[in-house]
Amino acid sequence: MGEKRPGPKRVKTGIAGLDELLNGGLPEKKIYVITGGCGTGKTIFGLEFIYNGAAKFKEPGVLVNLEEDKPKMLSNIKSFGWDLEKLERENLVRVIPYIRAVSSDIENALSAYTSSTSQAQKSVHFLSTNTLIELIKEAVNEIGARRLVIDPLTAISLMADSESLARMGAMTFFKHIAKLGVTALVTVEAETGYWQQLKFIADGVIQLDYVHSEGKAYRGLSIQKIRGSAFTEGYYNFTITNKGIDVQAQSLFDKQ
């Protein structure tokens, strides 16, 4: 018999019920897409991944918040008992509000756009994420981060005017992130922009849904891809409790 090869080193999400489906956790130092519609729980998923890493596993993490105001976000998540401000003081977490960086990149892109002479040049300029990448690198190095969450990354696909340019922009961005040696989650809004391109180039994809059926509503989770690793297939109900996400052990398909 041949020698059994060890599997990839795992990073535990700490999300109730999920690591069991992931065969122990996510393979480390890879990039994963968390996708779903509005209100499906993507932001909470990313926040819990960062919080659990810092508070439970002493793995520092960087959270890039592209949409919500930082004070508001920090206040909202205290309902889960997650004190990110304390973890920031302990250099276990860095929260990057990207509003100023986005403004800078948009201004630069618009300036370049108006002075460009070719359509190809105009499109490429709108894929600029230089400021974001530099902020992430700085934060990762400051605290020796092992985890990264970007919520949401949809902006990259929205800035492109074709699928090919969206993929090129995402590939370049992912290449920079991969060099950091962190396990990264990026959330994207389903059906927005060219988000499908992100799914193809990511190392893994987890889909979150909010489903209405026969007068009832429930949340569903499916692991669609984990490159180079086994995982449990199926469609699982999950709830959002006052402690975070709780994934049920039995597939909804098995209940039918």
C-alpha cells in the first residue's frame, strides 16, 4: 500500500456546524468567495470568521469593510457578543473602512478616463484597486494577520464593462492577495455585475440563500467548490442566532 498523503492544513471557521462540512475547516492560504443575495448573511459570515480567528484561535485578522460605516458596524455586531474594538487594541484585528480609499481610486480613475483616447484604456483604468491593496498589505504586516475578509468585493466587477476585463481585474487582485499568505474570504452580491467571474478563479465558493417556500422562509447554505479538498455536499439550513451562524447537520435534500 502506498503512503497516505497528509491533507492540506485547515483553518477553522469556528462557525457552528460548518467546519464538519468542510472536513475540518478551509484549506489555509487560499481565497474563498462567499456569495448570495441581499440579507442572506454574507457580512455576518465574514465577521464571525474574523472574530473567531482572533478570539478563539489567536489568529490575527484584517477586515475590509467596503460599505458600512465602521462605528455603526462595530455597534451592530456587539449584539452577538463580538467586541472587535477590544481585539483591535490587542492587535488581533484590524478594521479598514475603505470609504476614503475608494474615493481616491475613483477620482484617479475618472481623471484617467477623461484623458484616455482608447476604450480599452478607459476600461482598464476603472479596475484600479491600488489603494485597497496597499492598505491591506500594511494592515496584514502590522499585526501578522493570518485571515482576511473583504466585504463586499463586488465593486471590482462593477467597475468593468465586460466579462473579460472583470476576470482580468479579479485575477490581478487575487494574485496580490495570494502573495500575503493569508486565508481570505471575499463576499460578493449574487447577480450583481460580473460576479460569476470571481467564482471561477476563487479556490472555493460557499453560496448563501434566503428562500421562501410554501409560506415559510429559511436560510440555505451549499458548498459549491473547495479546490484540492474533499467536502460534504448538500443544501443545509442555517440560522442566525445571538451567537452567530448555526448550520444544521442534516441536508435539506435528505429531509425530502
